[in-house]
Amino acid sequence: MGKHKKWQDNQPTKKYESKTNVFCYGTLNLHPVQQHLWGEAMSGVVTTLPDYELHSYDSNIFYVVKKFGETVAGKVYALTDEQLQATDRYEGAWYKREQIKVGDKIVYVYVQNKELFDEHRKAQEEAKNEVSGKDTKADKE
């Protein structure tokens, strides 16, 4: 059995460059995505996110929501400010970056922007109803 890499908090790689720990559970674990966003593929540190549950939207957009007693598998990466900003842009408005505690460490995790997901679902449902002829504006008048 191989040994897991030890988790290091905010270890500078260059003079005056600090790092931010980010828990990733989806596409951010893919090396091609990392290479594109961060300029390098990283191995990360395997860990679990306590009291969250993994969900999917339209079977291909994954997000986590708070749920006591559940866990989500993922990895923690130490990102520079530049890498963190690139990740924020990549995740866009669909996700909010929240600071949480994992074990004795503080990390950031991208969680569902519930308001945006709900608005999108409502718009999709309204569009489906219009196409099927149900509950259209004309029917309501």
C-alpha cells in the first residue's frame, strides 16, 4: 500500500506566495482541467468532506449540499491566488465558494448556488409546460 501525501497548509512555493486549500469533488480533479486552469496537473490529498452530500443536475453537473451524517469523497489542492481566481471563473455563478472545516484544517469548497439552480429549474419547467401546451400564459388569462 502506498502512503498518502501529507496535507500541508498554505505552504509557500515562491517567496511571499501563499496557498489556499480547496476541496474538489468533480471535474477539478481531472488533470486536463487542472492543466488548463492551473497550468499544471496536481495530485492533491485524498480526503472526505463531512456533513455534505453529492448531487447531480441534469446528470452531468455535480454539486454538494449540506447534509448531516453524509460524506463526499474528493481531494484537497493547495492553490495560488492566481489558480484560485481561475477556479472561481471556471465555476462561475453556478457555485459559491465557502470556507469550511475538514478535520483540523480550513478549506474552501464550491457549493451549489441554490438560487441560480432554482431559477434555472423553474425556467426549464415553464419552457417544458409551454411546449407541451400546459400552464401557458394564454391559458391563465
